[in-house]
Amino acid sequence: MAQASREERKKKVVEVLNQARAMELQAIYQYMNQHYNLDNMDYGDLAKNIKLIAIDEMRHAEDFAERIKELGGEPTSDMSGPVEKGQPVEKIYPADSKAEEDAIEAYNQFLRICMENGDSITAKLFETIIDEEQKHLNYFDNVNDHLKRLGPAYLAKIAGTSASTGPASKGFVIGGGA
């Protein structure tokens, strides 16, 4: 059997990078929707942490896009699925744990595809992101365990906490870039 050309191998890697990017884009929108809802329910600490995880996912989506461009591809702007809106707090954490488990499983498969196609750089990128997704999974599992064991008492402890993630970036216009 003839070996695939370099361009064919790069195309396979770009395909999995775009699948991963679509998953990250969906996670960003899902987690930000949850952030807004948790903040609105006055569960500031939960809202803050889910926003920080969404920011991690933004970085992942950007890292995937940059690697796609390095390989000559075009980053997708499509999400892998819809955003589930209006989730009760008790449904958020099991759903997010499942999403992180699915991402870890998919990214491990994508890592193998990268290695099979001779791209250890992209494989390392997937390794790094898998480690971060595992930390998100651990957090979601911990909160879910607290909700199951302590229920309303856990939520009462969190009610009224701050959703602040620290000083806000001034952005481009206010920051003087314009």
C-alpha cells in the first residue's frame, strides 16, 4: 500500500483539528450561557468558575485555529452542536462532565490520528489540551458530587458570592489600540 502524500496527511490532521475546534466553540457558548444563568441565580462562585473554564475553551479554540492555519487549512466557525439553554443548576454539572469526557475521548483519538500522520506537534497540542480538559472534568465532577450529597445546603453556601473574575480587560478601543 502506498504511503499517503504529505498533503493528504496534513488534510487528515486539519480535519480533526476542525472537529476539535467545533467542539470547543460549542463548549464556549454552552459554558458562557451557563455562566450568565448561574450569575442570574446569584451563584457567583459557580458562575465565576464556569466563565474561567469558558475562557480556557476560548484559548483551546484559538490554539486549534492557529495550528490549522499553520497547516494551510481554514478554521471552522461552526459549533459541533446546539447550546442547551435554561438548565437548572442540578443539570449543568452532569452535562458538563459528559461533555468533557466526550472531548477527552475524541481528543485522544485525534492525537492518534496526528501521530499516524506524522504530526507530533499537533499531537503535543492535543496532549496539553487533554490535560486541561481533565482538570475541567474533575471540577465538574466535584461540584456535581457536592450537589448530590449536600443539595440545597451547598447552594445556600454559594448564594450571594461574587461572580467577578478580576479586573476586566479594557479591550482594543478603550485600551488605546484604536
